[in-house]
Amino acid sequence: MKRLSWSKLFTLAALVSLGIVTQGATVVPVGTPTPRVPSASPGTSNLKAWEGFQTTNYLNTEQYLYTRSVASIATGPTNIITIVNRRIAMFDNPNAILTPGGPLTASTQKVVAGPTAYPPTNEALLDVWLGEAVLRNLCPTNTSGNVLGGSTISCLVDHATVRYDQLQGRFLVLMTVTDTGVQTIGNGVTSPRKASWVLLISKFSTFASLGTAGSSDVFITPTPPAGSTSGVNTANWSIYYGSGSDGFGGVSQVNGNINSLPGIPAADATFSCAVGAIAASGATPTTNCYFPTDARLGIDNDNIIITSPVVNVNYFIPPAGTTPPVNTFAGTRVRVIKKGGASPSAGGSPVQSPGSGAKGLYQKSLTSTALTAGNQYAADTAGDYYDLYASTGGGTLITPLSAFSTGYANGPYTVGPATASIEAVAGPTV
């Protein structure tokens, strides 16, 4: 039934004459409620905005690029992390309503004196943050004889992004590292290739302000503290990239974790990134080698999702300006990683992920414990992560769909382009 307003039926004079409304009645003030969320700027209404880091900082600014430009930002309770190109920086969040030391007050609030007067508390180039030991594994080309441990012109650190998971209070940084096997610009492939995802997870939701008690370098800079050779500060971060012992790829990891599905039997045998695996012009290669063209990081209640469109570089790719004989796009590599989380089992004791023995990424990252790969087509709920792909059949059949459409490169173990006809298959919840 539609509700009618008194004001639509009677005039004010009529309401007064009926005694329903008393003209000139005293209005009782209700009062102004106090805000539920305190101001981030007690005593001032100034907008706290700044331009970020300055390009005149030559210590932490790369002077040339062989990769596309990227920009990403993540905001936590008291910190802001930005990535611009291949440089990562952390700022104290001046708009936070609390500080690492406690509630915000007029004396403890962060002051942004001007758009260029708010420097980061920590910053580093991404390759320096990863460190020599990690790069030796990710980019093995010319490891011997190279004082940087394999970080040559063939090594591309690319597609970096940062997110903050407010459900569990973790910063996540994803990037790809690709060893192209090309040691001189303009020349062909002369060394084995490799392509990998690198995932870093913070161990905290907040970091202490630089110089305060309990703080430590979030990123170790090119001029590191005494006794350090740069690299990830494991007191603050865990890293998974397929070291051979972290479970994020196959044991050998010769082709990188983008070209590895440890939970799928015989999958790794279909990949080879050796120089000799590249087919002649117009021919179909017998094995596959994927290079990422992007990397996206998704977050939901239970999972971390990594996706990368890939090209199959075992097909012959002519020089720039010449149309390739085959479209080398091979679909999208997808990896779903369980966050994990305690919940009571039937017996009352806490377990991780209901019905599962897997602890998940967040639990294991606290102690840098290796992850366990699972199989989406098997009755498998114990895996920490699953590689998703299109199959030629349902049930437990795990044969990958080799080619999605005429004119496309072979793309096994990926989700295909929009032109493909992919059969929906059932599998366990991951």
C-alpha cells in the first residue's frame, strides 16, 4: 500500500485548524553526533597529497628501460607502497587514523609540508630488492663470468604490481622475471630461456616508521647495511619464485614456474626453453616455452589468483615489421593459491581450510615453508595451489587442449583466447 504524506493532503493552515500542528512550537535540537572514524588530520583540514619519489634520486632510479612502464599502489593501515616501473617505495600513510605507536594525535600526525616534501621511508630497485642469489636462479644466462650473478641484458624484471589484502592484513607484490636468452640487443637467442612469477608476501600488516623502535629496512637498498649483499629482508617478507625448494615450481625449474605445473603428472615434459626447441619458420614446435606479456594479481575471500597472458616463443618469430606466420598467443596461465585459515574440524581441533590438510600461503609464508602443488582434476584438497587449464574432457581426464583455434599457436595447460570453445569441467573447490 502506498504511503501518502500529510503535506500532500492538507495545507499547513488546515493542519493548524484541526489541531494536528501547533504553529510556533519549540524545535528540540537532536544534537550532532560525533564521527565514528576520527580525523586523520586533527586540528586541520589540509589535504595530504604529494608527488611521490623524485627522479633526481639517482641511487634508486633506473636511467633506462627495456620494459614497459608500470604503476601500482597499495594502501595499508599505516603504510603506502608504490611501484613505478622497476622501483618500489614505501611511505608512511599520512592519512592513517592510527600510528605504529598508537592512536593519532595532533602531535603524532604525519605532516605533508608540500607536494615534493614527503620522501619515502624505504625504496629500492626491484632487481636489487630480489638480490643476487635470487637473480642467479631466475636469470641463469651467462652466470659464470658475470659479477652480477646472471643479471645480464637478457634478464627482464617486468609487470610488477602491489596489492594490500585487507581481509588478512598482508601486502602482496607480484612480478615476472624472464631470461630471454638474448645477450646482445638486435641478435637472436643464444642461451636457454626461462620465465617465472615472483610472489612476495609481507609478514605484517604494518611496518614501523623508519628510525623508530622495532623498525628495519623493508627494502635493502643498493648501498646495503654492513654484512648484506642486498636481497629480500626475510624478517619482513617471504618470497616464492620456484627456487627448487619452495614448491612454487618443479624440482629442476630449468624452464621457470610459468612453464611448470608440478601437480599435473607429465605436464613439465611438454615444456622446453632450450635454444634448440625453437622451430623453423612456419613449423610447429614439438615442445612449448611461454613468455608472459602481463601479470595480474587477484584477491578474494579464500584465494590469491595469478594470471598471465602468454606467447609460445618456441614458434619462429621474425624480425620486427614482419608478420609472424603463426599467431603465437597461447592463452592465459592461471594459478590459484589458497590463503589458508584456521577453522574447527569435526573433532574440535583447528585445521586449515575446511576439509583440507593444506595450511595455505599465508600460514606457510610466516616461516617460508614450501608450498604443495595440487591437481584440479583429482580428488585433491591437500594442495596449497592449483594450475587451472582447459581440458579435452571432463571427470578426471587431464589431457590439455593443445590448440584452441585455427591460426593460433599450441597452448597446452592454459585458458584459451575468447575464440576458443572450452568445455566446462567439474573439479574440487580450490
